[in-house]
Amino acid sequence: MAALQLLCGKAGAGKSTLAAELAQREGRLLISEDRWLSALYQDEQKTLADYVRNAARLKTAVGPHIVELLRQGMSVTLDFPGNTPAVRGWAKSLAEQARVEAELHWLDAADSLCLQRINFRNQQGEHPYTLSEAEFAQIASFFIAPDESEGLKIFRYQAA
């Protein structure tokens, strides 16, 4: 039976790495927000406000396609940061429309570890976006830990 997986965790927690592992191990289609945003809005992705606007556009565009994939029996792993109840609610609504289960994989990592990973990622230059410590702090301030009351099956990982 098809299912939808969503990831949650601060920037640098390891969401994309876990998403790729889950998708490969379980034979799911991986859809990466960073890849799509980079391809579609490379020159328009300069600020947090740009990200918010472009991410909303992307969700509007891909949402119906994700529902259709799920309805056709294809399991999907969304490498989208499900870091707020609103984003998690969007993903849950897709699963509900398709009548499949929604799972949330939460990477709980200390800020210091996230920053260490972000600095390494920035130095490697392979990620489509770089983050400064100030940008990390700004983005992290919007993070809201998931709660069972949101109606998602939650898998919590303690990052080390």
C-alpha cells in the first residue's frame, strides 16, 4: 500500500540524507524541494521571503501530482522541511486526499551539530544553497516540534 513520508528537523539536521536513504531502501519516489526550487527559481532565491514565496508556489504545483502518484500506488518521500504545523498539515492533506498513511520522520538535532554540518556543507559547495549562522538562527526560529495531535505517525531520530 502506498504511503507518504515527510521529514522534519532544523537545517543541517540531516533531512535530505535520511530522505534519500528511506526512499532508496523502501523503493519510494523521492521529491526534493531544494532541487526543484534551485532548478525553477535559482536567480530568485536570495532571501527567506523568496524561499517562502517560491516554496508555496512549488507546493501548489506539485501537490495534485503527488496525490495522483499516491492514488496510483506509488509511495512518495517528500524531502520538504515539515518544520511547522502548516507544512505538515499540507502533506497530511495530500495523504488524506489519496487515502494513504502519512509518516513524519523527525530528526532532532542540537543547533551546534546542525551548524557544524551546515559549515561543512557550505565548504563542500555541493548543496544548492549556503546558510550563514544568522540565517540558520532566523530559519530555526520558525521550527515547531511535531506533536501527536497533528495526526501523523511520528518517527523520531536523535541526531548525534
